[in-house]
Amino acid sequence: MKFNLLLCVLLVTCTFIACNHKPENIKAVDVLSEEKALPENVHKVEVQEVLQVNNYTYLEVIDETKSKYWIAVPRREVEKGGTYYFSGGMMMENFKSKDLDREFSELILVDGIHATPTSKPIISSNTMPTAHEFEIKPEDVALVEGGVTIEELFKNPLEFKGKTILVKGMCVKMNRDIMDRNWLHIQDGTKDENGVLYDLTITTSDDVEPGNIVTLEGSITLNKDFGAGYVYPVIMEEGKIQ
């Protein structure tokens, strides 16, 4: 009886305390760090060293995980000690820079660096223009004798696999000295069913200025995989200007 009475008193006391104890008003705190808040595949880096060459800027950086490595971007002014962002990139192993006469055991080739996580890449004014900045006139890229249009190549790739062909088009982009070769993109005004201009990538030792009309001869390779997710369904290799 005494035990039951004591139990009832304890229950009533606990209930009273619970009812009169106001919940603590805890201010919400955003504990999400800047790194965790970064968009997917975006890396925050601090520049440790800057090496400038003709067309590229080589940067030794430390990222948000304290990993140190080298990246290369189209040439631009970069502040040593500055913080930048980049996404994607192609990992190169044992990359030899002719301009620096130096081999990097690992180097990430990046399209551009960013001032903020969501901004567009910061690129220099002399970075190669994109395709839409050029007007391609049909009469300028008329098919050469024995040549193949870019549309024909993309619509019937198996027909040209492993073959050496002639193509003509306007150089709309040029990336120099990557993996000991130049990479140019040409278009001839032909479009796919969605109205998008066909764009053919060509590796070459020749140099072409964007905006110039060129005829090249080279071998066609299908599904060329350069690693790091860079796969070309159709590419012309060892192209030579005719």
C-alpha cells in the first residue's frame, strides 16, 4: 500500500515537472560546410604555383581534401594563393609539356576555372572561340572531289571505319599540344535531325587558326576511348592538311 502510494506521488511529480518544463528554443544552425554544399563534381582548390606557357596555364593546387596535384587550363592570369573552382577534366599520366620541357606524372586537363562554384569558367580573351561564333557559308565548304561530308560520315560511320578519307570544313576550335598532338574541330554546315551542326574532331600535327577553311586527309576511328570518360564515337586521327 505504501509502495503504491509512493509510486503515485512520483508519477504525479514527474508529470508536473514535464508539463511545466518549457522546451528550449534552439536556434537552427546551418552546419553544411562550403565543401559539402558544392555542386556535384565541382572541386575547390587553392593555387600553390603558376607556370605560364604559350597556350596553357599550369597550376599546382591543393583541393578541399588537402590533396595536391597539377591541372592545366587555357592560358589566363591566375593569382598565386587564390581560390578557384573547376569541374570535370581529363586525367593524363606521364604528360610531357614541350614548352616547359617537363613531364608530369599526373596532370588534369581542365576546360577552365571558376571564380565561384556556380559561375561560368574564367577564360582568357584568346581562348579558342566556340562554333556558334562563326558563320559557315555553303559555298566556302563545297565538297572536294573524292571527299566525304561530315554528315555522311556521321550517318554511315561503319562504312568509313579504318579508312583514310578527305573532309573539308571550317575550323571552329583548336586545342594545341595535348598528348603530343593538336586537336581541331571542323564543321561544314551539315546538321543532324535535331538541327545541331555536325562537329568532327581531328588529331593532327598541323596548326590551324579557328575560322579558316581546311581540307584534311586522315584515318577514321570509331569509339576511340582516351580514358577518363572521353570517348569519341567518330574521330579522324593523324589528319594532314591537303
